[in-house]
Amino acid sequence: MGAVAERPRGIIAPLTGTVAVPTRRDPADLPPSENKELFGRLVRELRYKKGLNQERMSERMDVEPRYVSLVETGRVVPTLDQLLKMARGLDMSLTDFIRATWGKIYDPPSH
């Protein structure tokens, strides 16, 4: 029998710092931990693009720097209130923030 291929995962490209996200992901097929990790990587990518370190991002969100780290490593799932703070900390609307993170993971079909 041949080896079972491992599911592609979002990874940070070493030279560009961007996250490669496989297309057409069905959230039902992904373990929750993989969703959290990929969400965290996408948050980190957005923070990098804004030129913010974790400390500055945490100041903008009015949270401890450790919280930003926990989100970016997939150990914490932010509440709606925290998602709003993240969006504001990145100078984004909540809608744009959700599209740039969860939208890339779930890639919902258009109606």
C-alpha cells in the first residue's frame, strides 16, 4: 500500500513571510487545532504587513503581549470582542479582518 498523503497546511513562506493557504477548504474536514493554527499564522502575517511587533499590537488592542502570542500560535481562539480589537489594532474593519483570516481558511462558496 502507498503512503497516505498528508493534508496540505498553511505555512509561512520563508522569504516572503506570507502564508500559503490551500484553496477551497471545507471547515468540516479540518481538525479544530489546524484551523486555530492557520488563523494565528494569518493574524501574524497581517501584523507583519502593518509593521507591528507583538508588543505594539497588544498596546493597540489593550491586552497583554502574551495574548497576541497565544492567538498567533493557535493556543487561544479570540472572542468577538477580541476580534474587533484585533481589527482595530490593524487599522481594518472587522469585515475586512474576517475576510483576511477566516475567509482564507473557509473560502465559503458564493451563492
